[in-house]
Amino acid sequence: METLIIHPKNEEQATALKAVMKALEIDFETEESPYNPEFVNKVLKGVNARKAGKPGQKIEIQDIWK
């Protein structure tokens, strides 16, 4: 049998998918993200800002580890 990896976009989709799988008696596992949600939101905010054409913050190479 094959394994399916599903990426719901929000909690509503995750809940609906879990309900369907339970109704069909399909075994499934859930796994929490190993990343801090606050950090992920900061990264996504920066990515979206760059996509919207907003300037980023420039860091000189010699200052990157300070």
C-alpha cells in the first residue's frame, strides 16, 4: 500500500481530513512541526514582504555573525 502525505493549509482543513479518515477507518498519524511557530511567522512575513516589492534589510558580510 502507498503512503500519502497531506499538507492542509489551515486547521479547518486538518480537522475535516481527520474526520474523513476516521469515518473511513483509515489509520493515520499526526506530527507537530519541529519549528517555533513565532519564528516561522517572522520568516513568512519577510518572504511575503519581499514578494510584495518591499526592501529587505542589508547586512554586510563581515557583520553577519555579530
